[in-house]
Amino acid sequence: MADHTTIEGPKSPSPIGTLKPEVPKKSRSTRTLAVANQKGGVGKTTTAINLATGLAACDQSVLLVDLDPQGNASTGLGVSADETDVYEALIGGGRFEDVIRASEIPGLDVAPASADLAGAEIELIEIPSRESCLRAAMAPVLGQYDYVMIDCPPALGLLTINALVAADSVLVPLQCEYFALEGMTRLMKSIERIRRSYNENLDIQGIVLTMHDSRNNLCRSVESDVRAHFAERVYRTVIPRNVRLSEAPSYGKPALVYDLACAGAQAYARLAAELLRREGVETSGAAAE
Ligand SMILES: Nc1ncnc2c1ncn2[C@@H]1O[C@H](COP(=O)(O)OP(=O)(O)OP(=O)(O)O)[C@@H](O)[C@H]1O
Ligand SMILES: [Mg+2]
């Protein structure tokens, strides 16, 4: 794992310190989660950043792999891809461990992305094992982490396929809007194809409703359809529409550090606890409520 510096917020030295529950450290094998939805702007990156931070606050060691050429997960955590990025390990023959950077959050490392990764979609086509390059590249570092989260680009191209082949399960952020269920059908078909051909154990970790507004009728009606259709796969925790969540990336900080008290940060802390409960990891304290 990369070295971590202490968080230096403007006033409070470690805002997530107050979140930190007494969680017994368990030695488990690494769980790799792909945060995927081919629809753009549904909250994949916001979920990847804040859930990864929430898991780190629950004493899990976490690697966030930015697999989107937009690089939003990297910049949103204040990590630059100036020196090297995921492209180097995926295509360029570099070692994955050389790509990994420490974030300001104790326990959270980042494998950053730059625009170079856009070329990977094309270059991967030429490689015989094009679907499993990420799995092979990440293999040497996996054992160092409790969780690896992969932030996928908004497409079902080769980068997302690489994430799904490398993952144990998929976490799907879903915005409660018209056509949300149609998009889910396509994603489910892709997951089924990957399961049949490359990764028979791939499952759905869960579906998280994002940018939720309970005063909005359409939002409530889509939520009840999604819950009726996907039942217990949908997390009980919903992420509200919250302006602090959208402000935080411009400061290079997760919302859990930028403003831990805001409704969005609190929802992601609850989501981290719910995810850990689903996985049978005991949690206690603030983040588990
Ligand atoms: N719960 C929320 N409340 C308010 N704004 C949000 C919320 N979640 C995400 N946003 C904002 O919505 C926009 C899209 O979010 P995000 O970048 O996380 O989506 P994405 O699915 O990763 O997008 P892309 O498909 O382009 O990768 C961003 O400006 C983000 O700050
Ligand atoms: Mg994104």
C-alpha cells in the first residue's frame, strides 16, 4: 500500500475521525467491486469516491481504481495522474503497484486515470486477452486491500468489460428517472454475458438510488418500480440530491471530508455500513447507524 499523509482539512485535522467506529479488523480476501452503469451522470464517481471513503472510515483498506478517461475519481480525491496512470499498467507494460498513489484519507489509495486511457478502448481491441487485461494487471496488488472499487466510464465498452471481468460484484448507482429501468435491462444482459463467458461468480452487490428527491412524484414512482423488480438487491440507504456532494470534488475532497455533517455524506456513511453488513463484516459505532 502507498504511504498516507494525515488529512489536513482547513480547521479539523481529520474530519472522518469522528466517523471511525471500533470495527474489529478481519482478515478476509479482497472484494473487488465495479461501480458501473452505462448511463452518464448517474452518480458512479460520486458513489465510488464517497463509498470508498466510508469503507476506509470503517477500517477497511481500500483501493479506488479510476477506469474512466475523464479522471473524475482521481481529481475528486485530489490525486493527479501526472506521473503515471492506469493506462500504463493496462496497456503500457507498467506495474500496477507503481501506479498507486496514497490519498489524503488514511486507508484509501488511488490508481489514477488520465485522458490517455481513452486510447485504451481502441488499443485493447488488438490484444488477444483484451477482456481480462485489468484482472491480470491488478492481480499482484489485490491481497493488500480489503476492497478494490473500480469507477467505470459511462459506456459498456472494453474498459467497463475489463472492470466486470476483474470484479467479484457490481454496484449500480441508479438515478430515479424515466428510462432508468430500460438502462438496467441492458446492464443486466451485459453482466449475464460476462458471467457466462469470463467470470461465472460475478454478482450484483447492490443497486443504490442516487440524487433521490422524495418530494418528486416521478422519483418515488421509479423507486417503487425498481424495488418491486430488484427487491433486496436495492440498498435501503438512498442518496439524496445534495449540493455539498457536487461541490466537494472541486476541492479535491470526498464529501465525507468536505462536510461530514451534510445529508449526502451521512447517506454514504450509512451506505458503507449497509454494504459491510451485507458482506457479513461486523460494524459498530457512528458509521454503522
Ligand atoms: N446525490 C447528488 N446530489 C447532487 N449532485 C450529485 C449527486 N450525485 C452526483 N452529483 C453530481 O452530478 C454530476 C454527475 O455525477 P457523477 O460524476 O458522480 O456521475 P457519473 O455517473 O460518474 O458520471 P459519468 O457517467 O460522466 O462518469 C456531478 O456533477 C456530481 O457532482
Ligand atoms: Mg464518472
